[in-house]
Amino acid sequence: MESKSAIEALVALGQETRLAAYRLLVEIGPEGLPAGEVAARVGANASTMSHHLAQLERAGLLRSTRRERYILYAVDWEGTQQLLGFLTEDCCKFQPEARDDDCT
């Protein structure tokens, strides 16, 4: 992951409603939820939730799929793993012996 992509993902998570939605979708799992349900569960305005979810999707942290008349949002685990890998790629750089215990 490049720095620009990591910054975009961190900016997307750096807003209270988007962070709450992302954490909820982590908890829900791969089946995901429609935007209205996400809004209701995090106590957010339903009319702006699609915008928040779209920003998380553009940042590579969510994916959307159409199921009948609903668009379901779920965590994009590949994008999430890329961000975590970027943030921790130099973990224990100066203490290689600690890497196995502390950085896995």
C-alpha cells in the first residue's frame, strides 16, 4: 500500500460516524448490512450514511454488493489488511527477536 492510499483510509476512519459504521460492519461480518440499517444501528442520519459508506468504500475499507433492491456494505478485508500491513511493516525493526512475540 502506498502512503497516499493509507492516508485516504485513515482520513475515512477519522470521522466519528464512519468509524462507528466501520466497527459495526467488522462485528457483523461478511454478510454486511444495508446503509439504512447501518445508520439506525450507529444512531446516524440515514440521508448521509450512504455518503459515509461510499467514502469508506473509496478508501478500500468496505465493499458493496447489490442484493435485490438493497446495496449491502461489508468490510473489505483485503483493504483492511493492506492498511494494517502498511502501519506495522516496520514493527520491531530494531528488535527482530521481539517480532515473533509482539508483532504478529
